[in-house]
Amino acid sequence: MGRITSCELAEWQAADRSFTLLDVRRASARLADAAEIAGARWLEPESVFSWKDSVPRDRPVVLYCAHGHELSQGVAATLEAMGLDARYLIDGFAGWRDAGRPTRGL
């Protein structure tokens, strides 16, 4: 399964590269942060089998959770097993925010 750094993700955004960005934080963590990475679509991680077919297959998908650990890695592994180019954001939303990268309010 692939992974991506916050620097690489910022470069993809700046280059207007075609990819899907998914926020798979649990609802409570997302609401506690009250922010997200611009361009992200939030999907309930526990419902991956309900929404998996809605993820475009023609471009990479980048997933992030709160800290880039089990949640985003598990969902990325599930999507990768289904043939998608799935990557998780190293250090998750916390790493993105701590690196001073831009966020937007919910």
C-alpha cells in the first residue's frame, strides 16, 4: 500500500494533479478538529464497503485520518485490494496541520 507525505500532497495540489482526497477520520475526531484539508470529501471509515464503489478508479486516491495510523492505512489497504491506487497520508491530519499546511473550516 502506498503512502504520501504532506509535502508531496501539497505539491500534487499545487500542480492541480488529478486525484481523489478522502477524509476518513471518525466523525468525533473530525468535529473536534473543526477543519479539513481543502478538496477532501469525508466518508465514514466504518462504512467503506458501502461507499467503496463511488471512489473513482481512474486516478489515485489519498486518504487521511487523524494521525495516519490504523484507520487510513486500513481503508487504503482495502481499496488497494480492490484494485485502486490508494495511498494514506503519513501523520494524517495532525501532521498536515502541524506542518502549517492550509486547512478550511467545516
